[in-house]
Amino acid sequence: MKKRIYIDTSVVGGYFDKEFQEETMRLYNWFEENDVVFVISDLLDLELLNAPEKVKNSLNMFDSKKFERINLNQESISLANEYLRNKVVGISSLEDCRHIAMATIHKVDYVVSWNFKHIVNIDKIIGYNSVNLMLGYNPVEIYTPFELLNHENK
């Protein structure tokens, strides 16, 4: 079965950021060369609306068959609100919660992000997964592109 990898906006932008470009390019190459699917959401589309054109169009270099598209729904909104209610993060991180909630509900294999403050942060990962388990959802594995590539290539 194909691995399903949810990417957030930071990964798309990371392709053009000097600090994250090399590892993001490695992730994109791995994506192209392997039997994996990038899971993208309507929230990603919304967040990219104000991005520079090169960022906005960067995923167009890949065959659309390599993507799975998911949408924010009421279940995702409710789960994201539970993360907030349980103080995993503050209200200013609502969109980050929604990314994690969508990935959780759609049972992706991995969430990949460069957001160290609100997503790829051990305390936040424990918080998201505590809420997930409390509500009967599976825990979600969250990595940076660098960590995922090292995890998958063991």
C-alpha cells in the first residue's frame, strides 16, 4: 500500500527557502521516485492564495495522480477545536490544528512540516496525540522532511 504523506504550507514554501530548500528538494525527489502519495488539502490551497506565484505553482511540476486531495469538514473542525480546548496550542494556531486534525481523520501515514513552533515540536506532538487517543483517533506521526527521509531510509 502506498504511504500517504500530508504536507502543509511550510513544506511547499520550504522549496524556495535557503534554510529548508535542500531537504525539501530531497523530499520532492523521494516523492517522485517512490510509490508514495502527497496528501494536500483545501486549507493548503487557501494558505497559498497570498503566496508568491512560484510557491503557489510549485506543486504543478508533479503529476496530479501523485496527490490525494482532502477537505476540511465538520469532524476536522471539531477535532481542531478539541486541540485548542485542551491547550495543545493557542487560538492563533487554529490553522495548524486544522492541518493535524485533517491528517488524523483521513488516517495519513505521516504529517510533514517545517513548522517547529506549532507542529513539529515534541510537546505539541504529545498534545495532539493525547487528544487523538482520548477521542478514539489514532496517533499521528509528525516529522520534518529531513526526519521522514531518515526514518524511511533506515
